[in-house]
Amino acid sequence: MVKIVRLEPIAQETAVETNGNLLSVLISKDLDVLRECGGRGMCATCHVYVKDGMAALTPINRREQRTLEVITSCQNNSRLACQARVVSNGVVVELPPGMYINSIQDIEALIGRRAEQNLLHPITGQVLVEEGKLITRSMLKQIEKSTNLNFGEFFSRSSDV
């Protein structure tokens, strides 16, 4: 059976099979979702806010809860799109403002330009560079010192609990 999910702020509706996850909805609309952990619920790169219809989704499992506890920008209506499965109609989802980055090289390529949107850490959701800020080499060095941006190593050490 098909269920309808509404995506905000792009004001689009899309169909998903019953028990289909929200990640498939985002991918079907060509939204930029990194899926850094491959949909295992271990990163924040598919983090979304459920604006309406939380009861129309499967309950939060232990792995998702643990991951959400790590995200500093997390709210009561936060879910990981890869773990949230749609069981009935009425779901309205909003993507967090900003863009998750894979590595420090993603920011390096933008040196000398202003960030078009917030650049977010893929595991914690922390804003690394605010929208409108000029990206400089000194800013890059500061980010490298203050954050661990070796995501591949993090995910290879993480276990599926």
C-alpha cells in the first residue's frame, strides 16, 4: 500500500510503500543526502525533523536513539531518515538547514568564497561554517584542530549494535 509524505520547505509530496523508509523518499526527490554510514543509523547525514505525523512512523530503535543523542542540534521531532519507516499517511518532513560535508577537502575547495549555506559536521550536526561567512585557510585550520574529520575511520570502527 502506498503512503504520501510531504517534504518541506520544498513543498512537495511523494509516495512511498508502507514500511518504506524516509531515506528512500529523500533519494527519490534527488535531495542531497550523504548516507555516510550506508543507512545503518550510525551517522547524522540523513537527519530530518518530523513536523507532523511522528505517530505515522515506526518507533525509534536503540541504534537510532544512540545516534540522535550524539547530534547536538537534535530536537524531540528529530529522526534518522534511514531508520524511520512510514506506516500511515500524514508525515511532514523538513530537512535541517545546511549541508553535511564528507571531509575537510570539501571545505578546502571553497576557500575564498562565502558559504552558501551552513556547512555541517556529518556525525554531530555541528555547524562548521555559518551561511554567509567567508571561508579562509585560517578558518580551515581552526576547524581541523577543533574537530575530528576522519569520518571513514569512525564508520569502519563503529559496530552495528
